Amino acid sequence: MSIEEKLAKIGISGKLLKLYLAAVELGEAPVQEIAARAGLARTTAYDVLERLEQEELIRVEERQGRRYVIAEDPVGMLQRLDHRRQVIGDLMPQLRSLYNRAKGKPQIRFYEGEEGVHTVLWDTLTCQSKVLRGILSMGELIETPGLAEMDTYISERVNRGITLRVVRSRSKDTERIWPCTAQDLRDLRYAPDSMVLGVTQYVYDDKVAIISSKRENYGLVIESEDFARLQTILFETLWSMSAPANLPASPPAKTGRRGTKTAGSPQ
């Protein structure tokens, strides 16, 4: 495949291609010379050069009443491509959400294995509302995706200014980590002792992300306004039933000889 054919695949073709190649070959020259090299009229060249300048492939400088064209280093094309890929990657969740909303149906994405778990976990950081509602199982998360990955994820969550409101089970907290702190943007509550939360779930925007135990080893993202609204209501219900992290665990109920509740038992 020739250089002309390859450049055409990235949108540089026709007059744009002729002027760009002329600019690269000459390196630096007046507009008239560049236009002549490309076989174009100078008036036509001005319009095309403006497009090349917008793409940052060249720059135009004024010198003593004459306009000079300077070709930019072609390596800049790769740098701009990487930047565009990053921007598109950041935009993709929002664009897909708009696309699926227009289609009027939910989007369900299933990911297998550890890589799938990582994908789902990091998708939660696309949260536009900056508030994550999480039901987390520390024991399972330390196994998959692992403590090192979780530390990196938490650091990035805080860096992006995303607050986590989280409910966990005391019985699943295997380490003295991830406390309720303003510094980590984490508001923690513990579910009633009778509720053992063995699967991790995040609710954010119009999405629900689910991370399984290591035994089942999968991640799932459901993109649906109705489903996310339902899960938000269920989370808030669980939240209202749960105890703030700074409160001690509820003591077990005790009964007297006649079956009546004694001090320390809920009334």
C-alpha cells in the first residue's frame, strides 16, 4: 500500500494530501511555493492549508509580509491520535448511554474472568454524578481483583472526586482497611448482622455494576434507567437499616427465664 493510500485511510486525501506532502517535502516554504509544488492555485491552497492547520499538521507564520508554511513533525500525528483515543474512551460510556436510550432498551454487558472483573470495576469511575452507591464484599474483592488493584482503583476514585456511599457486612471485613473517612470520600455503614453480603454491586447514573465472587468470576454491567432507579431505591432502604461505621455491632438478643427480653436487647 502506497503512502498516499495509507494517508487516505486517515482522511488525508485529494487536495489535502497534495498540499500536506508538498509541505512535508519542502519542510518550510512560502505559500506560493507550496501551492506550486502541489499543483494548486494559491487561492485554493489557502482554504486547504487552513484545514491542515486545524489538524495541527502544519503551521503558518507571517514574515515580512509573506506567509510561510512550516510542516509539523509527523510524530505529532501519533500523539494526537493517542489523545483522541483517550477523549473518545472517556466519552464512550456517555455516548453509549445516549445511544441505548434512543433505542429504548437496556444494554447488558457480561465479562468473564479476572480481566472482566477489572473492566467492570473501572467502568464505575465513569460515574457522572460523582456519587457511587455500593454494596461491597471486602472478602471477595481482596481475592478478585485483589488488594493492589483495589488500592489503585480507590486512589483514582478519590482523584476524580467520586464519593462512595457503601454498605458492607462486618463478617466479610477481613482486614482493618477501607474505613469511613472524608479523606477517602467514603461513607460506610454496616448491614444488619443477619445480612451477609457476598456479592459486590455499584449503582451509578443509569448503570448497575455487579462483581461476583472469585468462585463464579465474572463482571456485569446493566445500563437501564428503570433498573438503576429500582436498585437505588433498594440501596437507600438497606442504607436506612444499616449502622454507621462508628457505632458498635448490635449485641445479641438475650432472654430471661420467662422468655422476656433483658437489658441490651432491642425493644
